Amino acid sequence: MFNRRTLPLSALRAFESAGRHLHFQKAGQELGVTQGAISHQIRALEERLKQQLFVRAGNRLSLTPAGKLLLENSTDAFDRLIKGSEQLSPDTLAGKLTIGSTTTLLISLLLKTMDRFRKTYPEIDLEVVEIKPLQREIPREIELAFCFGKPASQDRQVEALLREEIFPVASPALLQTVPRITRPAQMMQLPLLHDNLGHWTRWLSTAGQSPVDAKNHLEFFNRHIAIAAARRNLGVALATRLEVYDDLRRGTLLKVLDKSIPEADKYYLVTHLPENSTSRAQLFERWLRDDLAALYGR
């Protein structure tokens, strides 16, 4: 209906103000124009939209369903423009942003986001602090924390970002050393690479197998190391799409079987309450969400 060239910004601004106040005179006072100018802008907008936006009954003004929907979207858009203009100030952006993350999430996703982010905002100094899997207490100096397992809120916002599926992966070179694997039992002839969260026990149980059936076991202190070992042909590791997306795309790792199980817990984002959040933190959070949307097609 509209595009960037034809978008009637003045009429939308008049409508948004009148919709919030439900009063044309108050809208005019807010925008520094007459009540008649507000009324004229809104009539013109209704004609272009071919929709009635207000119901006028005597001295009372209310929104139609179409008006309520337009008010919600236009208010959100103007709020975003205001916040965006505030973030243009170098004084607002310059400084340090402290991020907390598990090692796996940092290497799998955040490093990519940080690389792009620092090129656009070189005035923001990034500091990364390690968060252990299932860590409950998040230090106050951390403005954004990306956790595996739900942490304590401590008067902060805690949001579930995603829950991944885990599946077995191995290098093409290793898989060439054995007959084609089509069943979990056949996989037991290869070494299993364990992390510190015990996922192999759960995966094997759902596949009707036991760890004692495996030819060999190598145990590591986190899954990132186990996946690195898989890249070096040492065995089969369990991984998530987030962790091996680039490997699967390049062919450096392959899915051994399609069978997957949910991870033991979810990934969470911890942020300060909006009134305590810095522009730096809000910007980085939006960049990360964009990267997640690109990865998962959201």
C-alpha cells in the first residue's frame, strides 16, 4: 500500500498522537499544530487507506479495530526511531560492554557476531567473561549473558532463546574406515567422544544401546573440545546444529545418523531491565538476534 517514497509520515505522526490521546486538540498541542490540521491529516490518511481509523460519537473519540492495529505498529515504529537516534551519540555508545557466555556458545555463534559488530562500532570495547554450563549466579558487571541452563534472575530479565537437538557427527575420513552406518549398533565400532554433560548415555539409551557396547571412549571437559577431536578423526561426537553448522555446510563433519534427542536444557539470554540497560547492550542483543534468525530461518 505504501513504500518508503509514498509513506505519509506527517499524517502517521498526527494519527499516532491522536490515537494515544484519543483527542485531536491534545495531539495538536503535542505536535505544535492546530486541531484542524490534525483532523485534516487523519481524514487524508483514512482516504488513502480506505479504512476508518476513529469512531466519533459526540465529544468522544475511539479507535476502530483497524485504528488499534495501526496505532500499535506506528507507536512501535516511532519509539524505535527515537531510540535509534539516541544511539547515534558517540558519548552514548563509547565504552565497555561486558558479555558473559559459555565456551561453546561463544565459539559457535558470538565470535561471528562480535566480528561484525566491532567493525561497525569500533568505539565499543568488548569484554567476554566465561559462564559455565548450568551456572546459576551471573555477576552483576555482566550486561548480557548467554547461558546453558536457566540462571537466577537477580532482578534481571531471563529469556529462553532456544532448545537444540543433539546428533552424532564424525569426519568423512573416519567414516571411510568402516562400512556405511545405518543403525546405532554399527556406530559402536567407532570411538565415542564424550563431553562433561553425559549426553552419550541419554542418546544411546534412546537408541537401544549402552556405553559398554562401544569399542572405545575418549572423555573431554566440554563438548567444544569433543567436536574438535571429531574434526581430527578421533571418533564420533554429539553436537547441535548451532555448533557444527559451518562444518556440515563445508563437509568437514558429517551426520553419522539422523537420530537426535533434545539437549538436557535450553539456552537463555540474561539482560538488565530496560531502564538499566545501556545502548551498547541493546545494540549487541539486536545483532545477536539477527544472527540467530538467519541461522534458524526465523
